[in-house]
Amino acid sequence: MTHFLDSVLTEYDDTLSSDSYIDPIGTLIIWSAFGRQVFRNRINSISNDVRNFTLNLFHHYLVKRLIEDDDVHLSHALLRQYQSKDSLNFKQACLIFLENVFVFSILRHEKSQDVESTGILGISNARRLWANEDRPPALIFTHEPVGQILVRQLGLGVSGRYKTPLMEMGFFDGNYHYHKPAYQSRWADAEKLIVGQPKSSLSKAAGKAYEFLKECVSRPIQGGKLPFGDVPADLTRAYARAFASPQAVGSYAKEFWLMQTELNQGAAGAIFDVLEETEDLSPQEAVEQALSHDLAPGEKAKLEHIVHLEPFLADCSLLFTLMASRRTQSTDDIANTWAKFGRDATRLPRVSAAVSEYADLPAIKGTEGAKRLRRLLEVANANSLDAQIRALANYHGSVMQSRGQVSWLNVGDDGTISVHARTVSLPEPDSRTPGSWHNSYYLPQFSSFVNGLRGEAA
């Protein structure tokens, strides 16, 4: 189950699952590939918070240190369960245990000045446990669900959501092996960040957390459960101070993460500079302004691909929205509404021309996304608007069938479009002018990350 969740959460794959009411024509798998190449799999919809990036690295540093510490021996109970400190399940148990300590630490100190609980994964479930006077919160050292605050925490918690970015940067592999030579320079940098300044809040937290973790794995926990009330107060205070908010973390971790992610370089770096200079830009504005920067041809092309691709995908999405906006209408009705949005039968063929070869680009070639893009290009180049509408309906049906779901609508021989699902609201024409964008390409998530790095609220 963990490996399945990893693939769903860390790298989008529309062949595995999707919400039909979010992505009825399957374009997410296309545009996300182009967004990921700009941000090099560092930033996506589930990994974009500098506090969580740093917390995950911090916990992996503690686990790595524990594994390498020859003076630490597992208790008999844990040795029977995990056989070795280097087993994947043991490392997962450590990560979950530490995540839970962190969450309850924030709850214990959330009324303190500057401590921000918003954005902490599992905080809602932890709060309910915290409020239950009959059963005070307790920690269980295990990788099994019984010890998880968050449902499916191995995939949905900090270590699950932020696994792929740290792997891409070169801190560990899929089995959390830290020892490979290629990873050592990364860990040398991480050690400087975490314990390089002994008086820093992060260094103090590392010292207290490591001693606590070492004791918990070396000695049996009485009854298998450790009441959170027994967790040292100085440890919970240290966690709350070091990870008080994304902005607090960004104030000391900015240079480290820019060096590790390289998100201030190339295409991402151009966008970074734009976001540093100007706030509240739309994705379209940010990318178009970034294109004016001096970039190497390959990096510039990443942004140009998006600028050309998005008007096409946005118009495909808009046409389907028109088709699904009423319970029953005709293809002629769609043509009239399409015209109100400033478009006619030539619109899709025209915007598709700029992206006709994109299915063969390295970012997408050979993937399900490439297949989807080719199908949409065929839809766009049908020989009339009526034919485009019918082709888009058939394409939508194939996407839904691949998900094991039923299509929303069908087009009859007489041109009647019948919607079988709930209808969708029409946007205002001035909100979807020709050339406007509909998809985000992870720009809002990157903006959130940048704001955290510079110590400002998102």
C-alpha cells in the first residue's frame, strides 16, 4: 500500500486514480508534466512548504544518525519486530513517531507567540485526540496504522509527501538508504544546517530529539504506549521554537534550500526572481515576465512550452465546460455560446498548431500524458466545430472509462448533448478570453514556497 500511495502522491499518474469532477478530460497529467520539468520535481501540489521540507530533512537526519550510531542497540521487543536499525519498516516507524511528537508539541505550545499550527499535516486528528479527556494522547513506536495520527500517514504524512523531492535532490533512495557515496555531500550540507550552529534553535531541537529517540528505541516503552504528557517539556518547546511557522523556518533555511533545490536557477530561477520582486501575480503573468529574463535556450524552452500549451488546454477545457453546462442542448447551442467567448470553429485548430509536436518532447514522451495530448490534438483538428464537439465527447468517454467511471455526457446523432452527471457552472466570458490560462503549472505552490523562504505569509 505504501508504494501505491507514493506513486499517487509524489508523482501524478492519471492511470492510477483521479477525481472525475476535477479533471473530466484528463489534462492534469499533461500540464503537470510541463510544470514538473520547470521545478525539477522539487515543487508540486503536495510538497511546497518550507517548514515541512525542513522537518522531513530534520527527521531523516535523526534517523540516519541513529542508524550510524554503533552505541545504540534496539530493545529486545523492537529487535524482534524489525531485526535491524537499517530495515525500511524501522525507519518508517521512527519517522512516524517523530512526526507525531512534532504535531503534539505544536499543540502543546500553539498559544505561544509566533507558533502557527496551520498547514501542519495531521493537526486536526491530533487536536481531537488532545481534546479527549478520557483518553489522553499517547505515542506508539510502530510503522503500523495503530501508531499513526494521520490516516495512511506513511503516504499522507510529511515523510510521504516530501519523499520524492528529497530523493530527487539526492539525500536517499526509495528504501531510505543514506549511506551511498553520492548522498554524502548533501548530508554534509544538512549537518551544517541542523547542528552547525550549536546555539541555534534547530541545533538545540536536534540534540533533544536525538536523545529522546535514542532512549525510546533502546528501552521498552511501558505497556507499548508513551503518554504524551511524559514527553519532556524542553523537547516539545524546542520543536515549537525551531518549527514555529514556515516563515520562521525560512528565516534560517533559505540559503540552504536554494542551494539544494537549485530553484533559484534556470527557468525556476527566473520565476523565483519575478516572485521576489512582485506579489500576487497570476501563473500566466509570472511565466510571461520570467521569459524576459536572460536564460539558456533549454531553460527558456521550458517556459515557452507552457506559454504555447496552456491556451490550447484551457480552450479544450472551456469547450467541455460549455458542453456540460446544461442538462440538454444542441451542438448549435454550443457554437453560439462558443462565439460569445470569442471563439469559432477555427480556434482549436489554430492554438493546437503551436503544440503539434509536444507529445514527443522529453518531458512527456512515451507517457499516458503524451497519448492524451495526441488525442486532444486530433479533437482540435476535426473538420468542423460539430465534429470537434463530438470528438471531445468521445475522448472524454475514453478517459472516464480508463478510470472505471461513466462519462458525463453523450452526443446523439441529431446533435443533442445529454448530460447524465451534475451540470457545471459557466464562467463569465470576460474571465476566459482567448489566450487566458486555466491551469496553474504549480506556480501558486512555488509562490507559497518562495514566501516561506523570505519570511512572509503566503
